[in-house]
Amino acid sequence: MARATLRGARRVIEVETRLKMALRAGLDDLLWAHGLLLGTPENFGYMSGALKNFLDRTYYPAQGQIGGLPYAVFVSAGNDGTGALNSIERIARGYPLKPVCDPVIARGELNAAILQSCEELGETMASGVAWGVF
């Protein structure tokens, strides 16, 4: 899902993109970004520990520096994905981040339609950032 989202974002040549694993991403990456696409598996009805760790590590240092940063979410879920989505949205409100696109939630096995939705999500986010819509 992350690679498909990145493919979509890279269709917009005016935007520079980075794909970072949550445990390898830090405050510098967050401050560099003009938009975030947050992806996670749903584990026990929650976001991954790695994504939670990233959000925890960057929350206080980022305060006052990223208000209103646009974001969107994609989730791979064995269940319905709402637990992971709700937990991300709750934390994002505290940063504050601004939700700008509907989430993509893959329930069960990945398929071509989900990957297409991820590409569209990436392209939409990148276009919105490039054009100053977000």
C-alpha cells in the first residue's frame, strides 16, 4: 500500500516525496514535509506500534512548528480498520494535523482496486500540496 501511494504521489512532479519507515522517521522528516500520508497495519484494533512510536517521539518537539499540516491515512486491516483510523485521528487532532482526504482501508487481502485507491490517494495529496489547496 505504501509503495502504491508513493507511485501516485510521484506522478506530481512539482512535489518531492520520501517514503520512510516509521521507526526510521524523525522530527527532521516531519518538519521537512508539506503533507503526510500515514500508513499502518491494524494490530489488535490499533495502529502499529512503530507508527505510534513515531507520533510519540515527534509530538512535543513538533509543537508550534507544524500546525495544520495536511495528512491522510491508509490502513491494512484484518478487521474493519476503524480502530487504527480512530487512534490516528485522535492523535492527529492534538498535533494539530489537518485531514484532507478520505482514508483508504484495505479489509482483508490486498487487491488491484485497493492499490489503485492508494495511488489515487498519493496523487491527490501531492496535487493538493503542489497547488496550495491543502
